[in-house]
Amino acid sequence: MSSQPLKLTFNKITNKCVGKPQTIQSPMIIMHGLFGNANNNRTMANCILDIESQTSPNLYRNIYLLNMRNHGTSPKSMAMSYDVMCQDIIKFIGDHELYRPVLVGHSMGGKVGMETVLKEPSLVSGMVVIENSPVQQPINTKFIQYIEVLQAICQDSQIKTVTQAKEKLKLVETNPLISGFLLTMLQRSSGSAGKSINQPGLTSKLPLDILKTSLENGSISNWDVPNNMKYSGPSLFIKGSKSQYLQEDQDLTIIKQYFPRSTLEIISGAGHFVNAERPSECAHAIARFLAHH
């Protein structure tokens, strides 16, 4: 199993105004969660840039929306630990010559961000973690169920449309926001319009077998960074009030051990996918954090 860092693909957005005096702010790298892709946080990122353009029109910032390994158009690899994903980010910063970027990560991306700043604190100027904490989580059996249903959809020659796939997904997920998110992982099979009636109509954009193995062996839920490591730079943790991923009573003490300058913002009425449910509120929290630090 290769542990070499991979060259991640990305989308780049900016609020630069051509023809006006500009002052460059630290670039921002946004890392999505499991099953996601570079476009998941585009709305939130554009909100951040809009807020900054209104409050400080002479500033501009580049935001890089990454496809993590085994997601989007980035390379695939059986290695899916936080250590190798952290190395991907370090490589990305070096390859693009980014000076002290702000790292922002949701869920899995949040843990990648935490490990990166703890191991290479001088590379970054700040960190935002959305819906995760520096603890080992229980293996998420619900996510494994998602993968199993998606695999069944891709193997079923009777399922030809996204509407049919949506009905199948109701076996494990009735929340339309989450099921809609999961459906973005599917695409029409290249041969589905052909003559073979046994040809599956949909295929997965992601290597479901690799992701399932990573869930089952604990790679995605793991946290093995020594508790004597600290990041003394500014960090913000964002939690959806309805989510159990970040436990206020249990996790805040541990967060402070690793990140002594951390602050917490709770977005009322939101769940684990708070970045998709409340992108504007997340953006305002991040913009306040950036302005303060």
C-alpha cells in the first residue's frame, strides 16, 4: 500500500477586483468530508468572499476547494489514513507555493486539517474545523450502510435513473439533504443507453470499496496524534446544534489541550452537514474569525 502524497485536484475562486488597489490576504484551503468533492463548500466559500468584499473592499483572498484523495477527480489510492491525507495537504501547499494558508475542513477534512497544523504549524496561519474534534470516533455504521446501498444500486440492472436510486436510498436515509448529497456520487453508466438489458444504469464516481474498507478498519474514525502536540495559532471549531459529532461536554477539554487558542461557535438548528444546511451562517462565523485574527 503506497503512502506517497498525491497531487490533489481543485477549484479556485477569488474576490479580486481587477483594476483596483488590492491587498492580498492569506489563501484559504477548504477540505470536504467523506463522500464529498470540491464543489460541496463552494456556496460557503463565495459567502466568505462576499462578506470580506463588503467589509474590506481593498482586500482579496484566493480560496482553493480541494478534491481529497479517492474523491472527485483526485487520484485513487488504497492508503486512506489521516497521516497520508495530511501529507497530501503539505504537498499541495508546497506545489502551489502558498504562504501560510488558512485551513478549513468539514468532518474528515477537519481531522486532516487538525493533523496538518499539529505536525507543520509554521505552514499555516489559522485553522477552522467544522463538525469534528481530535478524538477517536466510533466506527460510523450508518456510513457503511450508505456505501452498501450505493453498491447495490450500481450492481442492479433494473435501476436506470436517479429517481429509482433515490427510492432505494430511502432504505437507509430519509433526509432529502443527505440523500441528495449521496446521489451526487452516482453517474450514468457509459453503456446504460446500449442494448444490454443487464447493464447497470448507474455507476459510482468514487471507489466505494476503498472507502468502505477505510470505514471498517477505523481509518476514517481514527485519531492517533500524541496529546503532547499543540498548535498555538488561532483555531475555530464550528458545531451544528443537532449533531453529536462534536460533544461539548467531552470534547472541549481535549480540543483545548491540542489547540489552546481555540474558540467554539454553535450553529442553531443544524446537523452534521452544517456547511450545507447553513452555509451563510458558517461563512459569517469564519469571516468573524478571520477578521479577529
